[in-house]
Amino acid sequence: MDRLVSALLALVPLISCQAMHSQPQPTAFARDIHSHGEPEKVRVRHVALELELDFAAQLARGSARLDLERSDRDAPLVLDVESLEIRSVTSSVGGSREFSLGERDAALGQKLSIRLLPADTSVTVHYATTRGAQAMQWLQPEQTAGGRHPFLFTQGQSILTRSWIPLQDSPGVRVTYEAAIRAPEGLTVVMSAEQLGRGDDGRWRFRMQEPIPPYLIALACGALEFRAISQRAGVWAEPSIVAGARAELEDTERMVQQAESLFGPYRWGRYDLVILPPSFPFGGMENPRLTFATPTILAGDRSLVGLVAHELAHSWSGNLVTNATWRDFWLNEGFTVYFEQRIMERVFGPERSAMEKVLARRDLELEMAGLEPWQQVLHCDLAGHHPDDGFSSVPYEKGALLLRRIEELVGRAEFDRFLRGWFDGHAFESVTTQEFLVSLERELLSRHPDARAQLDLQAWLYAPGLPADAPRPESTLLAAVDREVERWTAGARAEELVTSGWVTQQWLRFLDALPDELRVTQLAELDRVFGFTRSGNSEILCAWLVICAHNRYSAADTAMADFLMRVGRRKFLKPIYVELAKTPEGLRRAREIYALARPRYHAVATRTLDELLLASNAK
């Protein structure tokens, strides 16, 4: 170990979120506490799926062939499974193999152990999914845009892939994969892989030749049509929305080009998107070659396509270079938010990017005020916690602020050189925070001792809250919005406010800057002039409905119930339900709506909302 690395490890000990302890030495294998797998002994390198999708039974049945790398010839293959019916295990060299299932853990599922013989280089697990497969959401026709055909999509992050594929479900165990999927006539299958088309046997075939973490294996099936945006980019969507989606996303190719100019070539071949039904729990999911996206980004004015820039940025940070464990999640999301901001600055200009940075920092500060101290830490200790418990704006926005702080200290050109080297040097690898710190010292801070002296990495990575030197962005356009809010609160009528030409980010600032306590007459005036309750922009409507819930503006009740019934994006659901649940009357109403809406939500959303609305201590 050279002196620079030794000095760094002495300077920045890896400590837990609560207390300091001695620095462990770097290891070639990062133990993932959220997986039963033992890849240091037997590692899965390739997955070959053969599945049939049964929409009537809402399950998939078939097999997964797992190609193996065996470091310990006496060790069994240990996999993660959750709610799978394991029927048999066979070997490529012939014969069945003994297997056993461990006790079910509520968070981690079950441990599947397969006894291997000396000649085994691959095994095939024959299985079927069950109604408990949380990664799979089977939608009825009425839950789709077209209303005529059913729909299925999977969502694997963080540890849900094990509920539809038996594998080592850890971001540190990268695999290549292939798939042959049979679906009912009239439905199209797409996956996060090279689309090889439908064969004469009726199966849709796919191939991913680059190793990816298991949470990025994804499938969607429905009445889908494709529209090209460029030679390498396009959009899949239901027929009734595909034309509008293509128009909304027409800047995608420009984003790819700008991203390449910043941090190197796009290495995944195609960059397509699929617009999913509204129950999709996230804004987007960065599945390689095929971003999954919520229809709530289709605002009609391209004001919400920052999400596309974010998911595209994951093609470098997250997909190309992946967090090795969920404790290192900020390496995915902090880098991606920073990269997204750089793309948006290039495509839409510095002022648009500045507005989004200001709003993001404000959202971070508001959310951190309600988080436990350990949840405010970038490199947080997830022992005893589900990985999703660490998913907040902290790894995203606090992580991006750290990178922007480093950029401030060393200069953009130097930081870009470092980042490009980081992506090139760790391409198709899963990495830890410790590895990042070693690279940061060796490749950047050692050349800039003044910057190193000013950068308190221990505070950034291991302390709650934001360090005092966290960048604070400014926006002249948002400052103008604040002045209009001050005029209105001083007595100016809503009609007199200067709002012509405002974009989504300005309206969000306007709503955020309003006083917490508002009279019904004031809300009615704003609603009459600006039509917030009728807004087709989901970001604006959600922000408005939170204000309405807080101030008991009953005129928005119908719109609120409709929004909660038709939208499944957790980002929108949680703040409205949280605000309703603050009063006994609101909690009763929230539970009434949730009872009807819950079957439409994905398990990722219900896990959060069940705890909020159905827990015995909810008041």
C-alpha cells in the first residue's frame, strides 16, 4: 500500500453512523448484509431465463440457468429467493441437485442452498413466482392508458429481484443475462437488454452482454408501440400516449450527446425509454438500455424531463460504476444528481439548472428535518435496516452537494478529469465508498493540498446534516418569484402578480414560499386565478394538494382523491398522505382513500404507506 493511500486511510477512518471505530483494511470482496449469497465461494456470472407470463394466474413459470465461478470447490451455491416456488434444480452435466430453503426473513427472504458436484459449472433452477412477488406488478386493463389490455412490469431495486429470479441479489454481484419470454398474443415484451425480437416459437428474446447488478434486470409487457427519437434512442408506450411521449422526450438524443462530451462514451448501445402505467412507484428507473419512466413526467412542455437526464446519467454512475452495497448508495445517486445537473446546464442553460439546484437543496433541508440522525449520513450504517430505509434525498442531494463542493475547490476542469478517470477506471465494476476515497486522494486531492485542507470528508460522509461549506445555489428567476409572493402576502391581488412565462420550477417555488397557514378565501383566490386544482402538471398539483391538506381546503378534496387513486409514484403519494395523517379527521380520510387505492400501488409504495397509515400507533 503506497504512502498516499495509507495517509488517506489514517485521515478518513470508516466509521459507523453513530460512533467511530478502527479502520478495516481494504478487501477484494465487500460483504453485503442484505444478501444471503456467498459469492466469495461460488459466484453467479450469467443468468439465462426461460419464462412464460401467465396473466390469468398473475405468475411467471419457467427456469433460470445460472453459470458459476467456483472459488471453493466444496461450497454450495447460495442464492436469494423471496416468495418463489422452487420445483427442482438440475445440472448442466446431468441429474438433479439437492437443495434446501432456509427460514424466511421478513426483509431478506429465504436462503436457497444448492449442493454442487465437482463437475458442475452451471445449474438450472426450475421455479414459479407467486402472488407474493413484490417485484412484479400485474395490472388489469382498466389500470392502463388504453384500458383494453393487461400490463406487467418489474421493479427490482433494491432487493426485490429475488422475488422473480433466484440469484445472488446483491449490487456487488454483477451478471450478464439472456432471456426467452413467452407472453399472450397481442402483448409486447421489452427488457433491460438488447431486444432480439420475437422468434417463430413465439418467444421474445433478449441479451445483455455487459455485466450488471441484479436489480437492473427488468421486464415490461403490455400493449406497447415504439417511436424513434434518433438512431439510438426512442420511446415505448401504449398507443394512446406514444406520440405525445415521443414529442415530450425529443431532447433525449441531445442529452446523450452532452453526457458523452462530459464523461465519455455511452457504452450500452441503445438508450430507449418505456412509459409505464401510473402505478409505477418511482419517477424513473435506470434499467440499462431501457429506462422505465412514470407518465407523470409528460407535462406537455418538457418541463419535467430533468428525470430523463437523471436516468441517463445513471448509464455512467450506477450502471457502469455501481455501489457495491446499499450502504454505498450515495455513490450511485449523488454522482447521478451531479451529472444530471451538468447535463441540464448544457441542454437547457445555467439558469434552468440553477433553479433546480435551489429547489433540490430546499427539499433536502425539509426532508432532513424529519429524518433520524443516522438517515442524514451519506455512508450510513444499514445494519438492522432494510436498504429502502436509507433511500431519501440524502444520498441524492447531499451526495451531489459534496461533489459540487469538490468541484468548487479544485476547479471544474480538474474535477471533470477525475470523474472521467473514475468512470473509465471502474467501468462495469461495483465499488465501495472506501475505494472512492482512495481514488479521490490518489488522483485528485494529492495534487491539490489546499483543497484537501478545506474539505472535511469526515463531516460530509459520517455526520448528520449538511456541513457549513455545503454549496448554496442562487437563482435570479426564483428570487423574482419570491418578490411576487411578498407582494401577494402584503395585499396584492393574485391577478396583479407578474407570472407570465413562468415554468414549472418557478411555480413550485411560488407554492413553497407561501405562508404555512392560509385562509380558505386566500386558497380559493389562488385557485381561481392560477387553476392549481385543475393542473395537469403532477409536480405542481402534488405541491398544491399538500397545501390544501394542511389548510383543509375542501374544494380540492375530489381532485386529491382522484390524484391518489390514479398516481402510484411514491414521491407524490407520501407527502399528501403524511399531511392528511396529521389530524384525526385527515387520517380517517387518508385511510378511506388508501383502502381503495392500495391495490393499485406497487409494493415499493405500500411498504412506505402501510407503516404510515396502517401501523397500530398511527394517530
